[in-house]
Amino acid sequence: MSLIVQKFGGTSVMDAERLRNVARIITRTYDRGHNVVAVVSAQGHTTDELIAKAAELNPKASKREMDMLLSAGEQMSAALLAMTIEALGYPVKSFTGWQAGFLTNSRHTNAKIKRINKDRVENALNKRTIVVVAGFQGINRFDDITTLGRGGSDTTAVALAAVLHADRCQIYTDVDGVYTADPRIVPTAVKLSEISYDEMLELASLGAQVLHNRSVEMAKRYNVYLEVLTSLEEKPGTIIKEVTDVEKMIIRGVAKDTNVARISLMELADVPGIAFKVFSLLASKSINVDIILQSIGRGDTKDISFTVSAADKDSALELLRENQARLGFSDINCDDNIAKVSIVGAGMATNPGIASRMFEALAGANVNIQMISTSEIKISVLIEKSAAERAVHAIHDAFYDLG
Amino acid sequence: MSLIVQKFGGTSVMDAERLRNVARIITRTYDRGHNVVAVVSAQGHTTDELIAKAAELNPKASKREMDMLLSAGEQMSAALLAMTIEALGYPVKSFTGWQAGFLTNSRHTNAKIKRINKDRVENALNKRTIVVVAGFQGINRFDDITTLGRGGSDTTAVALAAVLHADRCQIYTDVDGVYTADPRIVPTAVKLSEISYDEMLELASLGAQVLHNRSVEMAKRYNVYLEVLTSLEEKPGTIIKEVTDVEKMIIRGVAKDTNVARISLMELADVPGIAFKVFSLLASKSINVDIILQSIGRGDTKDISFTVSAADKDSALELLRENQARLGFSDINCDDNIAKVSIVGAGMATNPGIASRMFEALAGANVNIQMISTSEIKISVLIEKSAAERAVHAIHDAFYDLG
């Protein structure tokens, strides 16, 4: 019996009408002869409302209690979806995270899955029962409820697909797939029929909000056949898998990220180990650094620039200033009026000229490049924030509008 | 270390202000040197809202899924109360029903507690941690979430008090104790400082909504020292225990119940076993019969009248009509424009003249008595519904306004 895991986000289950729509998608899949595990997020704004309630009572509420509170959201939507499926006359059971066997570490609000005891879900599936699982949650070894952090329900779905050896894991969202650029910015953006895990990871980390990186990383590790599609229309989405069949398209997408800040340390001593000192200091406070640019030494000093997420900017600056004497830089400056624009594609590594075509497009659109970073499958540039949309347009046109 | 179990109903935790008030009651108790277990219901109208959501999706939703849905309500209020206590700087942990060790049978939406694994709660208390338990819920042996039915959170509190050998179980409600009559009807009603379990059980079954019978029965069985009091003011409530010290007051209260219907079967054969046939038939459909009145046989027939709850009226009538041939009555009639008014008190059995004083009061108020039923500690009369309040007043005055 083939098995399909289907994940539905908060907007897909936000009201009775949407829940009925989701129930129809699930039962249609079931009628085609598949077993189905549905993973659900909390309805609509439930999570935000619960967070607001908690903040009113205690802005510094413990993470343990936050997990206790928030996990109820998914529990409710799982039960409501199960009832909706019951109303269509199908056998169905809902499970909380712990009932579905999700054991995590104890890092409340951002827990990692350690193990899934799949027996209960498997027993239900063996009876041809549709299984609805509350996403985003598990329990730790003390039997405390934990949650998986941002994108947690995607992770729940992919993890279940992995341990149950599902034939496919479908992530239903309010967009109908992965696009070569944000369709709200670039009307000519093209929906990809396929993309590789690595490409998807680069796109996600670049600000394409379709799938959270954790779930894609897990899909890659366990070779889960992922599909991103919309719950609002019945049409194919984008398939994410190890090797894609479509080789002719060199770049998979253009993404922009405006939640980024550049920090520059001026006149650092040009001695071995200085970069290590700077970045291990930042790492010790869990501040992720993205693009790094180190100037060629001038005499006995050099400058180092790097980007951090806008949210980490203040703590990074504070930390660096505290350590100015030890690191020995003359000055620090920061710019958060910037955007990172990137192109991603596995074909890039074997296609010389991609970078130059991107830079040409930017020049043609009169966009000044501040920093450049490249990898096997990605080229990112840092530009002024106000030029971000213009840059995405220009790059997209350069690669896709070839007639 | 003494232990107090405190239960807070839905209105006591309905918003931030009320939650803070409850947190203060709990921490004040803790500061006096007691360990505290707090049991909470779902906030305000949460349960009703969830039931309405479910009804929209599936009016015949399975009871299993209803339990999955509704139990989230208490989980949320437990977490919110724990956060509020955290904000006051006290050590606290919230537990769901299953985390607190509540194992029940599998009768979803009306489950009975089978066992409580108290280790987790006890371990927390031994560390002087305040424990907040989500009321109304448990799990069955399949690890499915169950709920305890009406008054379930009271039952949770009393059961915890019993297994933990608590010194006291305080039920906080929106009334400040048990009264000799409904104070909204009888302004001169007196708050009882003490009442016995049996008297409380009679009062509860007569429509006094303070405590659900199940919890009082459990308190009686395990000799739990119960107290009913209000969360809105700091003042003593009513204590419910085995033997009360106050013997001088003969009757404990006057109660009325207007959710009642009288059914009469006319001209039944006056043969042995006919009453058994009628009432076993009703029992087979779980229809509870309260007051029964059988006329003296006239020739070879007799009439039987009895009361059922108004909710059971239609199904009782239908059932009886279906079996008219077998039971052999000539006619059936029904009146739901009636009320049951009762007086309760352990002193009654040894005090002749109580009944006559009650009947005298009713006659003086020009209230016609349709049926009478008496027990060791209770006298109930059936009267016209519109006379119910007048009757309660008259009876109350006859017993309490003795100058």
C-alpha cells in the first residue's frame, strides 16, 4: 500500500470551509488507493493569539509553559480536521505529537526530533485509517510537551514521511509551488516543476519562504520525495528530490532577503587567526554570519566585512564593541539598508558565464554591487535595499526572458 | 508539609485579570506554608466555542475526537495560569491530565477515573513546586485522550486530593458557598458553614448547581475535606465533610428543579410486576425516574405517575407509546409545566413535624401539591412551575425566619 504524507498549514485549515476543502483533498487521495497521514498546523492566527495572551500575563513566560500552551493549537486543528473527515464517512483518527510517537530533546520552543515511535501511526494505517497528526510538537524524556520551532509542522511531516517510508510528502501551502522569483515582484516568474534539495536549501536560506530549511535538510538526509503545492486548486506543484530531471534550466530561482545587515571591522591586524577570533566570538553567541568579505591586507592591517540577519545586528555590534581591545580593530561600521539578492542553480557550477550574466543584468539596471559571495550552486550579491526589487526583475529577465 | 488542592472554574480564569487573582490566591496559600495543587477548567466560554466549531463541521463527530478537541481548552488555561504564577516569581509546573497520571476507562466524553499515577505530581510537590493540573481529562489504556463529563474538573480536584491525601480540597466558584436556598430567589437565604456529604448530594441532585454529584460522591468515598468558596473575595465558604458539628439546624436547604416532567400511565392492570415492567423498560434506555406515585388500585386497574428530567421526556413518551400494548395502559399523559421543590437535612429523620411544617407553608402560600416524595433526609413536592419561587420563599421563611 502506498503512503502519502500531506501537510496543511494554518491558512489551509483556518475555517470550516478550508477544513472541508482539506478533508476533500485527503479523502480524494485515500480513494485513489493511498494510505494518508495528514499533518496540520494550528488554525489561522491561533498561535499568534495564544502568544499575545501569554505576553499579557507574563512577557518572560518559561519556554516549557509556552510549549504547553501553543501545542494545544495543533491539537485542536487535528481534532477538527478529523471530525471533518468523519463527516465525509471515512475512518480517521487524530493524534497529538506524543501520541504519534514524537520524542525530542528538551530544548523547549525549538526542540529537535530524536526518535519517532511509529507503531501507533502504523497500526492505524494498517487498518486503512486516515491519520491526522498535530504538527510542530513532541515530548521530551521527562514527558514534557515540546515544540519544534519555526516551520515545525513541515518538519513533523517530513520526519513522518522518512520513518514511514512514505512514497511522497506533500506540503500544501498558499502558494502553488516554488518559483524562479517571488511572483508578487516578478510577474513573469516561472513555477519550477522540479528542484533539488540543495537548490531548495539555498533558495530557502535566501528568503524564499515556501519551506523551512530544517524540513528540506531532513528530506535530503532521508531522501524524502517532497512536493510543494497549493490546497486551493488541484494542480501539480514543485517536486523537490535528490536529482532532478530538468537539466536544461541553469538557474532555479532568484531570491531576495532584506532582513540582513552588513558589519565592517576596520583596520584589523593582518595576522593569522584574526578572522577565527572574530567569527568564533560571534559563533559563541549563536550569531550566524553569512557573506564574508576580507580585504587584501594593506600594510599591516585589513578590513573584514560580513552580513548577519537584521535581528542579530544589535547583539553582534555590542559583542564586538565589548571585545574591541582584544580584537584590535580601529573602527566598526554597520549598514542595514541593504538587501541580498541571489541566484541558485545546480547547473551553475558547470556553466561559466552565469556570474557575469548576473552582473551584467545588474549593471544594466544601474544597481551597484557592494559585496559578492559565490558557492557551487549560488551567487549572492549585497546591494542597496531600495534596489532589491529592480535587481530581482533584471536578473530574472536576463535568465528567463530569452525568447 | 500540608497540601491543599484548589480548583478554579472557567469564570475564575476567564481573562488576564481573573487569572492574576487566582494566581494570588494560590501563592498566598503557598506562602502560608502549604503545598498547592491547582486544578483548572477551560477559560470562560472556550469549551462552548469549541463545541460550536465542532458542530459546524460535524454534528455527529465521534466522542474520541470531541475529547481530543475539548481537552485542549484545559491544557491552555493550565499553561496560562502557570505563566501567571511564574510572573509572581514562584516555582510552578503545569500538567495535562495524562501528565498528572489520570488513567480512565474508554467511555469518551464521560470517562471514569480508574487510577492516578501520582508520582509526577508528588515529585514536583516534594520540590515545593506549585502544580497546575488541567482538569476534566485523562487518557485511556490506548493512550487516547478522554474527558470526565460534566463537573469533570471538580472530579479531577477531588480525585487528586484523595490520592495525595490532601488536607483540604477547595472548590472555587462564582458563588461563595452553599446556601439554604438560591440567594437569587430568596434574599434571606443563609450560607451554611458546614454540610454533610449526603446532604450535599441531595441538594446537588435537586438542582443546586454548586458542585457536581460525582465529585461529592468521590469526596464522601475517600473522606476528602471539601470546601466551596468564591475566588472573588477572601472569606470562608461552606465545608462539606462526613459529620457536621452544627446539629441545631434541622434542614440544610431548600432547592427547586424546573427541568422536570411528570408522566402518568392511566388504568394499568393491577397485577404484580406491572411497575417493574414499566421502570425496567425506561431503565433499559437509561431514562432516570425520580419521584414515583402509584394510586391505590380501583377495581382491577391503577395509575402510575412518575417524573423524569425534561430532557428525557420525549424519548420516555415515545418508548412508552411503542410498548402500550405490552404494558396495557389505557392512556398516557404528561405535564412539564411543573417544578420540584425539596428540603434537605439530616435532622429531618428524627424530627417529626418537618413535613407538616413544609406543607403548611405551601398551603399558606396557596401552592397546590401534586405529588410528594420523602426519604430519610429529603422531602420533595411536585407543584405547578409558576409557583416554584413562591414555594421556595414560603418554605424558607417557615424554617429560617423563626426570629
